[in-house]
Amino acid sequence: LMRNDRTALTLKCPACSRATPHRFLYIKNGCDIFQCRDCGLGRTEASSFDPLAYYDDGYFSGRQSDGYADYRGAEPVLRREFARTVEFIQHRKPQGCLLEIGCAYGFFLDEARRAGFEVSGIEPAESAAAHAGDLGLNVICGLLNEATLESLGNLDVIVLLDVIEHLPDPQEALALLADHLRPDGIIVLTTGDFGSLAARSTGAHWRLMTPPQHLWFFNRASIASLAQSVGFRVESSDYPWKFVPFSLIAFQVGRMLGRKIAASPTGNRFAIPVNLFDAMRVVLSKAPPCPDTSPHDRAPQPAR
């Protein structure tokens, strides 16, 4: 991509399902950030990004500036937050087979198992997947693909917590998940809202503008369009409060200020309720089939 050509590009937009005009926004972490002019989906141009190399133990232990400060150390706080998410899911689907994509150390899956779900997970980081296995969880180490899903059977709930923005092709991923979700199943996902006031006002300094790990930046319109393109509809969306470990807040603030703040046991134990209304929770369900509108089935029209 030539620098002088990037202001006017036509790129394939996974939400629009077609090539659309994109505008160049800015450069962040050496990556060009573009936005679809039709649906508003933001994207990172990072063709050399290798997720299997990126998501390692260091991603969860503070060795990468855009990862987690100390994921395992914050386990009690994370479990309390995950238990609230499980409760949210149970209002819509009380039980069944649940799969989490990007399940990390298995804390969410363990809470879902305690609530009565039959759980499984997919996680690319070897050490995280191994820890989940030590908890007795069925977690496959690797990336989302057809073979892995085939081995897990039909699913009632699929969960992607702050994951869809990491996937190289979110449309292909959702289409794949749709094939393995029961007709009355749901997908629960969380992701940043690129159309939020926080995102629009801070631009390249938005807390979730962390390429190359974040490849996509959704707003409400683009996530709905993406869902519709593979046969889903948005059943609900909201902006939940989250209890965030103080250590992670300090770590992220330090990153934005160009400093590295290490996690501490005290910071891991304490949580702060946070809501900048820039992170949305979306529930997707399979759209009902379109009614047959063939001439034989149409109701007779009154004579004019």
C-alpha cells in the first residue's frame, strides 16, 4: 500500500459484504487504520500479523503493552465478573452446550460449568489452554476452524468476550459458528464501540485502539450488518458496567502515558466499577427464514 494512495481506497468490508470506499484515519503502532465510509467499520492493515505468535503467556502477564497486566493474579475479580455474565446468559438460555472462543485460562468456562452448562473452549495460547485443562475443562489449543467445531458438536451458546475484534475474518468466523449453532441458539459477544463518544473524542488515543492485536473496530451499525450478512439478527445490545481489576486499569493508563506499571497483589485484589459506554455487549440469534413470497402464496389484492 503506497502512502500517497491510502486516502482513497476500496477494500472488501466484511460487514457490508462487498468492496466499499474506505477513508484513512491515522497511523497507530505502525499500522494504518481505515474506516468503511458505508457502515463505519474500522480496520487495521496488518497483513503480517501472526495470532499464534502474538497470543502467548506474555500477553497475559504484562510483557505486552496491549495485553493484560496479570490475568491469573486477578482471577478472583475476573471470576466475579464472569459469574455476572453467566447469569446474563442464563436469562436467555438457562442450560445447554456452551462454547467460548478465546477462553484464556478457563475462568469464565469454569463459572459457566458451575451454573450447569456443558462447556468447551478454544484458546490459541498454549499455557492458558493448559491451565484450563488442569481445571478439568475441555479446551482445545488452537484457532477457530471447521475441524475443531466439528469435534464439539451442536451448540446452544457461543461466547466471544472481547474476541471478535481479534479475528482475521469476522464474517467467515460468524458464518462458521452459525453452521454449528442450534436453530434456537445464541451468540453473546462483547467488543468496543467505535461509534461511541469516547472513541470519537480520543481518536488514535482511544483505549481500545491497540493494533495489531485489534484488527477491527465495530460500531452498532457495522456489527448488525455483519450479523445480518451470515443469517443472524441482533436480539439485544447494551453497555454493561464491569468490575475491572485496579492493576489492569493502572496498566492501561500507564500504556497510554508511555509508562509500564507492573501489577501488584493489592491491585489484583481490588476492582473498580467502570463504564465509559464504549464497550458493547451484543446478543445474536438466528434470523427467521424469509417468508415465501411466490405468486401462489401471496394473498389476493383488492381490486382497484
